[in-house]
Amino acid sequence: MRKIIVVALGGNAIKQADEAGTAEEQRRNVAITCRQLVSMLRYGHRLVITHGNGPQAGNLLIQQEAGAAEVPPQPLDIVGAMTQGQIGYMFQQTMQNMLWQEKMPLPVVSIVNQVLVSEDDPDYKDPSKPVGPFYTEEEAARIKKERPDYVIKEVKPKSVARRFRRVVASPDPIRNIEYVAIRRMVEGGMVVIASGGGGIPVVYDAEDNLRGTAAVIDKDKAGERLAEVVGADIFLILTDVDAARVHFGTPQEKAVRTVTLSEMRKLHAEGHFKAGSMGPKVLACMRFIEWGGQCAIITSLDKAVSALIGTAGTRVVPDPVAE
Ligand code: ADP
Ligand code: MG
């Protein structure tokens, strides 16, 4: 059966933890990822691809500060747009090359994509998502003076000199702004890369105009909203572990395989999945099934194809309908 699959790619699809993030390294990782994606296209599935941007946005923010004496630094929403272009370009070109070689000349397109959030979101009251460079206490005090709008928090122990970092809100995504365009592109048979880095967070101002906001949206939660608007059958989260685990990091650790929505709700409530990493993935999977999706999967890149046929990964499926 041909399906519409929204694939959310984790950080390791573009940059491995031990890498500096050179263009060559990123291209190599993107090529490995695209080979898996192309094998899904070979089965006739339609793909919508989304991706994280943490390391790339981090590096760009460092460049903004380091070059501030010569070039005006750009705000966080514009940095987000830059990374959508940067990462989208790498995937777009690599996929196009591979598909042409395979004689599957599907159009591949990446779009700059905004995602609506609300400044009433509780996360704006106590921002927790660290972004950009680490600062010493003196640097943190200076930046606080220059930018009174910044929230700077101590994110490492006292023994570390550079332990301060800017933190921003991570609001819940409400709606994908360009959803009509994305939907039409998918219906037209294109491979679409959208909502990169969780999308550029935007709010409506008093005049009902969109405006970028200093925040970072979780890419798995935004990917789920994307899956809704394209009417996806499957939401596939590819990360650096092959499954979500209960009792993670303990000797009792055990991979979660195929579970119903109710079973996953129970595990989630028991607190097995860490906030900021596995937590939002599990939450996004549950939301997708609540919305009406057939199957939401968490697995690693190399297990993606097996997970689609049910022999790998964590898979969340709807509760059985009562007779
Ligand atoms: P991504 O870039 O793919 O979003 P994250 O680092 O945000 O990756 O999330 C994946 C990480 O979640 C894993 O590497 C693992 O360390 C962590 N994790 C936290 N809780 C769990 C759990 N219960 N089961 C498996 N992995 C978990
Ligand atoms: Mg993550």
C-alpha cells in the first residue's frame, strides 16, 4: 500500500555528535540519510521530510556574535530561516541527484516555513531552551546589559567557567502557516522538505500580521502538525536510538515495540521518557494517533524500512475499536 509518510529527522541525520559540522561532514551524513529515504520512495510511498537544526543554528548564532563588529547580527527567527535554506538545500540537491540516478525523477523542493505559536504559551514565562554560545559570568552580565530582552541562565555547574547561556521559550506549535502550499505540493507528487528546525516561530501582532518571535519549536511536535495537514498515514521519527525504552539507562531497560495509544499514554504518564529528547517524540506520536493517524514510529535511520513493515522500532497504533 502506498502511504503518505512524514519523516522527522534527528540531529544525527545531518551532524554526528563528535563532528565539528564542516560542509563535507554534513554532506556525507545527508547522503547516508537520503539513501534510506530514496529506498522508501522506491516502494511508492510519498514523503514529506522535516529535520532539526540545533547544531547548525548554534553555529550560526556564534558567527553572528563573533562577526558583530563588522556585520549586524541577525535575530533568532532569521537565523532559523537561514538554517532551513542551508539544510533544505543539502537534502534537496542530494535527493535530486540520487533520484535522477535511479530513474525516478520526482520533483524535490524545500520550503521556508513558518509555524504559528502563542505568546500566551506558558513556556514564555519560564523559558528553558538554551540557544547560542556559552558565556562566562562577566560576558553574561555584559550581554544582559546590552540586551535586556534576553533571558540568560546558568546551565552548567559552578565549576565550569562558561556556564551561562541564553534561553528562549519552546512553545507548542499551533498551525503550519504554509500548509495549503505544502498540501498541494504533496498532492502533486512532489517530495517536500518543510518545517525545518521545527519551523520559524511566528505570532500574530495586534494588526493581525505575522511576526517572528524569539523561540525554538520542538521539531517532533512541529512535524506532527505537518503530518496532520498533509493527511499523513504514517509519522516516522528517525533518531539515534532504534526504539524508545522503559527504565531507560537502568539494568531493567527494555525497548517498547508495538503499543496502542492507551498503552503509550500509561508509559508516558509513568515518566519513562525524558523531557527535551524522547519525551516530545512520544508526545508527538500520541498526538498523531489521537488526530487519526494509522501508525507513529520512533526508530533509527538504519531501521526505518524494517519499522515500516513492523519488525523494528517503537510503533504506536490506535486502540482497538470495541465490537
Ligand atoms: P534528535 O536529535 O533525534 O531529536 P534527541 O537527542 O532529542 O535526538 O533524542 C534522542 C535521545 O533521547 C537518545 O539519544 C536518548 O539518549 C534519549 N532518551 C531519553 N529518554 C529515552 C528513553 N526512554 N528511551 C530511549 N532514549 C531516550
Ligand atoms: Mg531532539
